[in-house]
Amino acid sequence: MKKRLWLRALSLRLALMFALVSVLLLGALGFYLYQSLEREIAWRDDQALVGRVERMRTLIGDSASIEALRQRPQLYANMLGNRDNLLWVLNGAGQPLIEINPVQMAVPALPPGSGVQLQDHAGAEPARLAWQHVLHEGQPLTLVAGKLLAERRQMLADYRLKLWLALGIGALLAFGLGWMVSQRGLRPVRTLAARAAAIDVQHLHLRVQDVEQVQELQQLGEALNQMLARLEDGFGRLSRFSEDLAHEMRTPLNNLMGQTELALRKTRSTDDYQALLASNLEEYQRLARMIDNMLFLARAEQPDAAVQCETIDLHALVAQLCDYFEGMAEERGITLVNAACGTLQAEPQLLRRALANLIANALRYGAADSPVQIASTLQGSGSKAMEISVSNQGAPIAPEHLPRLFDRFYRCDPARAQPGDSGGLGLAIVRSILQMHGGTVRAESGASGTRFVLAFAKIEKNKPLAL
């Protein structure tokens, strides 16, 4: 396992990439130098062969006859210099009149042509040849100069070997230097990892510091700090939720235990027991509503939660809700005003539940003998984004409470909890429903009253929408 982790180390990968880049660069440079050297040597040899043919033609032209030239070999032997050089003077029949051939190579067959010509000769002894056809005293002659390629090839082979050795040593050096550079360069990353590892559940308030010194790590450090802030907020919410849940469940349970203990102290009449059971039933119903709401919130937050959207007539839906809450509104002298219009793509049951929670909230906390208005507006020209608002008159909500209104079990004034309320989960359910539809919910409150706004994004018809 450790071996695999070592092979996956970023420093090793950087060192290998650095070595690979160095090998490619050195290899390309070595290839270029090798090709340049090979071409330069071939060009110099060709120039030397052409020069020998030209000098041999000059010697023949300055000599009285070929025989006189054959008797003075030092005139042309001096221009060869070693055993890798060849020289022929051939007559019209291809027979050598003058020959310097230390390796006893057969006289090659040469094609006709004008001027000095060059070609490679393949055989047991590869050679490079230059020749020219000339006339001397009316007799056709062929002047041939050659150079064996064995020495050149051996020299190039030695040069290639040195290049390979240099390339291998360069790769090793590049890997070693790359390893040291990567180790030093990644030191801030290891420091950042160590500081992040020191942050646990008990120290979520800590943040990653001193990352601004490395520009490449600054964005990563900021992202980690933002993530830690979200985690801290999430843990705080979870802790508050646990406390709120214990508090909300403790009240009905205490009521149930207290009433039951009181009833068991002495024998009661049938009417007393019936009253006790009725009171207990209310507490059970309160617990049931709380559990149902919590289950709904838990299911709504699942990654695979989805809604099946349908086209909904808002005016008709709000009219049904107004009829349902008519009795509750009359008790407080509140008038329900249906100003909703148009259609909306949403899941009918979820939208009905969200609006019912807002209307019940407005009736519960709105001022008596005042209207509660449910309205809808389209956002933007030609857009299908819709906003639905529920407004009521009454005491304004303090600004410090507005950001937390949609938290679970949150109440601005816990003492104002009523037996028929949702246990502090009604607005949290509204927010979850809007999130399932890809929308948002917000609260606005001032001297003129309180307004809750459901902002629905544009949704295609009959399309399941997943979180």
C-alpha cells in the first residue's frame, strides 16, 4: 500500500514529468546536432572527392601521356593520404589505367553523364564515389575518386553512443533535480495539509492561515476556509436543531406524564378519564404532526428527491385554500383576498402545502380585522418565472429574526406557540418545497406588514425536477 502511495506522490510525478521534458528537449537537441554533423561530414567528403577529380583531370591535362603519369604515382598519391581513399583512371573499355585501391574493391559500373557526379556504392566495402567522363588526346577516360564509409560510420556510431550516454545521464540528473525542486516547491502544500488536518469537530472555528504568500494556494486556501465556515454553520444548525427538537418533544411528553401521574393518584370519574384521554390525544396529535413534518423535511433533502410538475391554475388553487381557511379567518375577522392569476409549472400537492403553511401563518400572526392577500406576478418580459406572495398586516418582525425564520423549530417568540401550529417546522417545509422546485423563498417585514414571497424558476412542463 505504501508503495502505491509513493508511486502516486505528486512530487514523484513532477520529477518524472521534469525528466521526460528534459529527455525530449535533450533528445531533440542531440538529434539536431547528430543530423547536422552527419550532413557536414558528408558535404566535406563530397567536396573533397570533387576536388580530387578536378585535380586528377588537371594532372592528366598537364601530362604528356597517361603512361608518363603512371610512372610518377607520387603526383596523385599525395592527394589521398590514407587507406580509406580510392582512385581510378579508366579507359573507354572500363579497364583501370591508374588505380589506388587498398581494399581491392571491384571497379564499379558508372552511368554516363556530364560533369562531376556523385553516388553511394553499396557492397562489402561501402563507399562514396565521384566521377567524371573526359577526353584526353581523343581517348575517352573516366576519372573516379572514392572514399570508404567505414571510418565515417564508426565515428558517427561513437558519436551516437555518446549522445545516448549524455541523454541517459541528463535524464537522471533532471529527475534528481526535479525531485528536489518538487519537494521544496510542494512544501507549502504539505504545510497547508498539516494545518487542515489539525482542524476537527471541536475546532471548526479555526481557519487555514498564511496561504496568501503562495499565489497558487491562495484560491485553495480561500475555498477551504469557506468550506470550514459552511461546516461550522452546518454543525451549529445541527446542534441547535437537536436542542430545539428535544425542547419541542419534551413539552408534550411532560404534559402527557404530568396529566397521567395526576390521574393515577386517585380514582377518577368516567368524565375525568375521558377529559384526560382527550387532552392526551391532542398531545399525541401534536407529536404526530411534528414527526410527519420532520419526515417530510428529511425526505425532501434526499439527493434523489424529485417532483413531477404539472400546469396549475393559481387562481383556482388559491380559491380552494381560501375556502378551506374561511372559518379560521372569520374567527379573527380577517378577509382572504385572492389576487393570484396565471399558470405555474409545479407539483400540486407540494405547492398547496407551501401556500397553506403561509396562509395559516398569516392568519395566526396577522392583525385582527385586516386582509390577507395572496398575489402572483411574472418576473421579466416573456419569462415563465413566477413569484407568489402572501401578505398580512400586523406587528413587524425584527430584522434580526428574518434570516432565521426558515430554520427548523425557530420562533420569534416561543411564548406565542399555539396548539394548532406546526411545531416551528412550517416555514422550514416551505423552504424545502421551494428548493425541490429550484426556487427560493424570502420574508419581508416592515411597518405596513409582513410579506412572504415564493420565487419559482422557469420549469418545463411535465418534467421531473431533481435536487
